[in-house]
Amino acid sequence: RFICIYPAYLNNKKTIAEGRRIPIDKAVENPTSTEIQDVCAAVGFNVLLEKNKMYPREWNRDMQYRGRVRIQLKQEDGNPCLPQFPTRKSVMLYAAETIPKLKTRTQKMGGSDQSLQQGEGGKKGKGKKKK
């Protein structure tokens, strides 16, 4: 009754051969398993996050790429838990559509992402190149 969704399914940096399962124009840049869990739990799914699981095709072993989300798509009798999400693809498309709207994503895009790039490595690297 549960389906598995790995972050690679929704990642626009991946090709279909590398595991992306939705169109690239609808995919998200580097989603995490916790973001997928937050989005699905908010809509009302029964969600289970497995932090240490990895997508078999994923060659990068970083913590960013780890994790999978198990979602109860159907009830015991085979009917969908939420009528607006009858298929696994509908759940993946909804998650990919909603993840960019998360507060963590919008805050990163606004200020902290730019300050990190300039503050830590970006500014030092640029300075060395100029000299």
C-alpha cells in the first residue's frame, strides 16, 4: 500500500537514465527527502521518512542525496487515501510543484544563499583569481 519516493525522482539535475521520473520542466533543483516528507505530510498523507536509505542508481554518497519517503497511497481495500492523488505520478508532480514554495527554499533564494556565496568561498576564490 505504500509507495517510495526518492529525491532523484524529482531532481532536475538528473537525466531519465539517472532516475528522474517527471518532466524536467516540472522537476526541482536538488530536492531533499525531508522536503518531500514535509510537503506530503502537509497535504494529509501518512508519511514515513527513512533517512539511511539510498536510491540504488545514486553514485554520490553525500547525506544530501540520502533518504527516501514512504507514502501510503492506497487504503487496505485499494481505494486512494486522498482522491486528488490517485497515482504515484500525481503525488510526485504535486511534490515537485510545491517544494519550491517552501519557506526554507524561498528564504535561501532571497538573502542567505547570496551571502553564503560571497562570504565563505565565493569571495576568497574570486579574490585569488583577480590577483
